[in-house]
Amino acid sequence: MKSVHIIIISALAAVFSSCEQSAPTPDNRPPGKVYTDPEEKQEYAVCFGNTHSHCRYSGDANQTEANTVERHFALARENGYDFYCVTDHSQYDTYSQDAWEHIAAAADECTTEKFVAIRGYEHSENNGPGAKGHQNVYNSDSYLNALAEGIDMTYFHNWLADPSNSGAVVSMNHPEKDQYDGFACYNESARNKVTMFEVINGKELYFDSFLIALGKGWKVSPIAGCDNHATNAISTWTPRTGLAVERLTREGIFDAMRNRRTYATFDPDLKLIYYVNNHVMGSAFNTSSEELRFEISVSDPDKSSADARIRRIEITGASGATVKAGEFSEHDVEWKVAIPASKGCYFLKIYNFTSSEPVAYAAPVWVL
Ligand SMILES: [Zn+2]
Ligand SMILES: [Zn+2]
């Protein structure tokens, strides 16, 4: 694996901008107002990591001496990950406030200029009543035991919506099609905290569930979580979550997660970013333009592998139908293509020559 995974995606000239005023690209703009598109694209670096793992603080994880949080972070760093999240189940006797604090201290200790270690926890709602499902919580100041008396999904969403959790960001984990009682939302203020969706968990694909979640109004973007319960998969797992970050720091990672600048890839070094009318992937915006101008950059550094060449890119609607497709056979693809502006959700599927199935799924944009 390459030791340097960060590349700067150079900004393309803003040749498409027809607006006089540039506008920032805040997330979740309310509809009903027409915003100008930004004059220029903001630059980001792409980094690669794992959003989901368990050390021995999880009661169902490997309980050997070797399965420590420190070992997870050290192996991730050695194996070229740019970031790595330890997200233990909080409901076991093996978990405690001490564990919670120890993981944070270990994450601080293991973080360097080139590697960010992150503590989260997996909120595993297994007993309802009502909605069940697992969700990772990152950057919260405290944790819940999902199986404790009185803690159901309503409680969880209310907790997320509380101002004390303003920094928290959440993923939907290994979601089956009927998860979370049909992807219900119990507190609309919590909705924008849930920004990510494990389209890849381990090596399994949850794409059909992803479409259901989008259809239920969740603004979620694809990630890949290893969900390893021991350390051996750290060197052998090849999928990754790709993030477009302003900087490789913990806050930079959380900012990318919060604003859905994510993609899920089966290829560990496939670099990907795209913009629509200069709004970066993950954005929700409305536009006065009559076109949605996609500018898509995809590259794979494995130049010696013909199979690693990009074969096809699909712009996909929320229903899963292909809106536009392009065919290629290069390692580096810059594709500019426009479609008529229409409200809705659009995301990308990327194909190379290794499989008939997509190798990567990129964050949607939402045209409000
Ligand atoms: Zn789980
Ligand atoms: Zn898990």
C-alpha cells in the first residue's frame, strides 16, 4: 500500500460560473430561497480510513490481551490508514466510563500529523421497543447504553437533538432494509446529525437499504466500515471510507463527516471528488441555474494494473436509476458533464475493470 494517501485535488477553473456573487456552501440550506452558486470550487484533500471497529471493550469482540485500543490504532497507522475509528458497543459489562475515557486518551496519544485516531461508540439498539438498529456516534461528549431501561430510538434521537450534543455525527450501520422501523425519524432536529450510511460493512454491500434511507428523507452519504472485532483484519481489509477534508485533523475528519464529503470504496486508494455547480459532493443546495454541471475527478494510482483503470461513471438518481453515464479506460478521469437542473438527489457509482459491480459509491448532492 502506498505510504502517502493524501492528494490535493486541484481546483478547476470556475469556467461555468455565471453568478456575480459567490456564496458559501452551508449544509442544509432551507428551501424556498434561490442561492447563487459559488464562483469557485473549494479544494480538499482526500484521505482514507475505517469508520468502525471493536477492541476488547466490546463484550462480543475478541477478548485476548492483544485486542487493545492502542493496538488497533498502532496497526492502522502501520498499515497506511489516514484515520481509524474505534467504536465499541457500550452495552456490555466490559464497557464503562473508564473505557470511554481510556479510548479518548489512547486516540490522543496515537494521533500524529499523518494519522488521526478517533473514539466513537456503537449505539446498538437490539431490544426496542419499536425501532432496532445499530448506529455509530462520533464526537459526542458522552455515550448511552442502548439496552438500558427506557432507552429506545425515540430517546436516542431526542438525545442527539439536545444542544449538548451539537458536535455529534452519526452513521447508520449494516442497515437491513427494514432497519430502524423502516428508517423512521423520531425527532426532526436529530435528522441532520445522521449523515453517513454503511453502504459497505466488512465486505458486504447495503446498497438497496441505502436507496430506502434516501427515499425516507435521510441525507446520508456512503461510508465503508470494517466492523472488525479483532486486529487481524486491519492489514487485510481492502475497502475504505474516503473523506474530502480541509485538513487531516480530528476536527477536519468530523467536518467532512458532518458535511457528507464521503465515499465508500472497495479499492483502498481510489481517489474521488466531484462538484455540481461548484458545490462539493455531499452538499444540499438550490440553484438558479438551468443545468447541473458535474465536474468529476476519479483516479487510481495503481498505474501498473490495467484493471485499476476507471471503466465507467454513473450519475444515479435517488431511485437507483442511471441519469447519465460515461465510459472511460484511463487511470485518471476528469469528466465534465451537464444535465438539466431538476430537484432531487444524485450520487455517483464508479466502475473499474476488476468487477461488473461498482467499485465505489460517492456522496449524493441534494438539489432542493
Ligand atoms: Zn453493529
Ligand atoms: Zn460493530
